[in-house]
Amino acid sequence: MTGRAAANASVPARFKPGDAVSVRRAHPPGHIRTPWYIRGHSGTVVHALGSFANPEELAYNRPGLPAQPLYRVRFRQREIWPDYAGNAADTLDIEIFQHWLEPAGSER
């Protein structure tokens, strides 16, 4: 299955726009869709994009099910890169699958 997965084969969404989330500090081997530099940082969900087959599984010719909710998460650039010389209000939006996210403040 590619693209938007059937609703009955997807994981329930845990987050909604406005929720504070943190990106897991995981370093699994293989094809990973979450940028290394964002792991461990916190941001805010700005949009829930729906559920899709997990591309980390699709890369290995597996079905990618159950589908994972995908979110657009906004991060302040100065919190990612402390030496960032741009405007303090500058942000970076990254689309991240739910299995990489946890509620902010619950980092393991």
C-alpha cells in the first residue's frame, strides 16, 4: 500500500494542532525519515496531515502497516541551532510520523 492508507489499518492519532511534542532521541539503523538534527528537540504540531504507510518500512519492501499519522511540527530555529543569527521568530516546519513523537516533557 502506498500513499494514504485505509483508515481501518492505521494507528489512532495521538496529537492535534497546538500540542507540544518532542522528537525521540533514537538512532535505529536503516532508512530513517526523521532528520538527525531534530531528534531530542521540542516543537508544536501545526497540522495533522492524515495517516500514511510508514516509509521506513516501505523502503524495505514491507507493507508499511499499520499506517502512521503524519504531522507538520514547527520548531524555533534558535532552539535547534543556538548560534542561529537570523530573526528570533524564525521557524522550521518538518513533517514527522507519529512513532517519532512523544508529548513534550515526557522524554525518556
